[in-house]
Amino acid sequence: GNLRITIDADALAELDVALDDQVSIDLSDAAISKALEQIADDRGLVCVVEKTQVLLTSPEEHRQRLIARDYLLDDLARDKAETEMLGLLVQKLVAPESWQIAGGRGKLGAMERGLSITQTESMHYRIAVFLDKLRTARGLPPRSGLQRELFSLQTRQAAAKPMLQRELTANFRQPTALGEVLRYLAQAADCQILIDHAALAAAGRTAASKASLAVHKQPLGTALRELLGPLGLAWWVVDKRTIEITSRRALGARLELEFYPIRHLLDAGTSPAELCETIRTRVAPASWNEAGGPAAMYFDKPSACLIVLQSQPAQAAVEQLLAEAARR
């Protein structure tokens, strides 16, 4: 149908849907909209049409309807004071803009050994993942029942390293449609490459925009930078075998949460406060809460982990800075 279909990667993760899930439809003389509707419905998704864009995402109820849910935290908090502190941490690090204290709709109250939270199903998913990652960092078993790989302390960039380092050769010296070049790279690197068509449109680009690329036995990550840089576009790692192409602005606005074990640095004499100050100074200084930005950082003493809410490029810079500190 020559449609620009954007797949909401976060929505797929929340609904436990994979890009290579099998779907089946049986239609005759039907509009393309009907086919899309059946494909989406087969996996509990919906297609949202916005002007010339089609977004495959979660149902509006999943994203909008508030649901009250209690979280037992007797393994993470010893008393009500620690429970209240954990509640503040959830509001600081899990979609901060969604809570009432920041002008959103989400509510949170502390019980003796747990939290009572009113949020959307989408936010409950993020909260459950965060709490089980915190449990993993502290050496405790998860409780949510979600896939254990979601609680890995390995960053997205680190998990995708084998994919990003796959060498390939591409010769598109003559300007070629961006979408065509990306299809070639996905096949050559045996990975999945999505396009955020709405973000590209906002940046004045489309999958039909002309692009050039000439690389010989270069890593996929290098090829993507050379391809997208001249177009003012960017990419981010969705998971260990999936990348999404987006605009620089959209990438900078998209925050994700990562855990960084730093016990080895603490044992070497570095203090958490000193390390946090170094990161705030050297990595996107204007983006942190302390400078009026949306990014946040917290040191969790029981796990000896830094928990960082930042854009993916900034997360990569944090990871590199910590690696450099470990080598000194």
C-alpha cells in the first residue's frame, strides 16, 4: 500500500510481541486498512493513522486508563521510611513526567512494606521492570513474572555490541533511497532496522530521501553513522538485534534507564558523590535535573550501582567514562 508504517518498539516490548512473530490473515478484495487492522489485532495492537503516517502501537486503553496496583517491597525495604524513599526513587527514575508531583496523572502512596500505585498499564510495566532490575542488582530474585532478560544489568549498547561490530561492505556511491540502503544493511548484518517515519518527517526527511554510502569491511555501527550523519539523522539500539532510525531531536528526547555496577571503582577509592559529579560535568551537562533538565542519576548503596536515566547517546558516554575510570 506504499504506506509509511512506524512500529512502536516500546509498545511491542510491553505487550510481549516480537517483530518476527508469525501472523496470519485471510482477506479478499479488502482495503489495506482492513489487513493492517487484522495484523495488529492478532497481537493485541492497534494501528493509529496520523495524517500520512501509520503507527502500530498498543491500544489507547493500555496507554491511558489508570489502574491501581499494590507492590509488595518487603525484600527491598526494611521499614516505611525505606519504602517511602523507594517511592520517591520510582517517581524520579520511571517516566518522571507521568506523576502528579510533576503535573502528570500517576499517583503513589507508601504502605508499611510496599507501594500503592495508580498508573497506566504501560507505566506499570516500566515500574515492574525497574523494581526487578533493582532486585537483580541487589542479588534478589525477581517477582514480576516477566522475562528474565528484561532485568539484565547489561546496557542496550553492550548487548547489541556483536550486532554493531558485524563487518559489511556497501557501495551506494550514487544517491539511493534511504529505505533501500537500510534494507541492504539489515540483510548484510542479519539484523532488524526500523524507521520512525514520523520523526523523520518532522526533520524534513523520508525513507525516499537520497543517501550515499561506501564502506568496505566496516562495522555496522560505523556504516550507520556515515549514512545518517549527512542527513542529520540518528539511530538507537532497541535490543540486541534491532535498531531504529530516527531524528537527532527525537533521540535526544527519548530517555532510558540503565544500571551501572561500580563496586570496583568504590573499592579503588572513588566516592559515589565524586563519580556522579564527574559524570554530570562531562556527559551532557545541561541535561541533568540539577541543571534543570530531565535526566537523573542515583547511587543505590545496597547494590553499589549507579542508576541513570538518560538518552541513549548519553548512556553510551557514561558507560565509556566508567570504563576509562576502571582502567586508571
